[in-house]
Amino acid sequence: MSPDACLFCRIVDGDIPSDRVAESERSIAFRDINPAAPVHVLVVPKRHEPNLEALAASSTEDLADVFSLVSRVAELEGVTDAHRLLVNTGAEAGQTIFHAHIHLLAGARFTEGRLV
């Protein structure tokens, strides 16, 4: 997928509005439009890579920034002590947008058998 056709790239560029929670030089965080939990924020690198593995191979700085922003979002949302991070890699794992991203989920009681 080209960055021009990528939904998250268009959100990063401001072409599509989003409910932004936080932003850094290398990443943005915004609320999921179809939340799976009371707190459901997507943390997305500004660099277009199809998944976190590709992001790690191309830029460890961008990968580190994504996780740093995850921590900041958890603090802003008041969920530092109780949140779940979810990463889908590949269509069979549930990835629907092929731009690296992390789901931060909180506000519900999660169990080992209930992933979201």
C-alpha cells in the first residue's frame, strides 16, 4: 500500500480528521473510531511501514518513539496501572490497516481469555 492510499498516513498528514490524544515528533495517538474498550487509542508512527517489525528494521528511533508515546498516552488517560497493548500483524491476525500501530486499551477488566 502506498502512503497516499494509507488511511493512517492521511490522518498523520491531517487530510482526515481524528480525535488526537497526543503527538510527538515521530508519532501520533488518536482515539479509535470503533472502540473495543472504554479507552481505545491508536499510537501510530508518522513513518509509513506496514507493521512494527518493518518499523523496527527501518528505524529503531521511530519504534522507540511509538512506545514512548504509548506511555505518555497511558498517563494522560489515567491508565498507567491497568491497560493492554495489542498489535496485529498480518490479515490473519486481524490487521486491517497496513501501517504499523499499537492499540492501547483500558477501562475494562481484561482476562487472559478475553483479549479485548
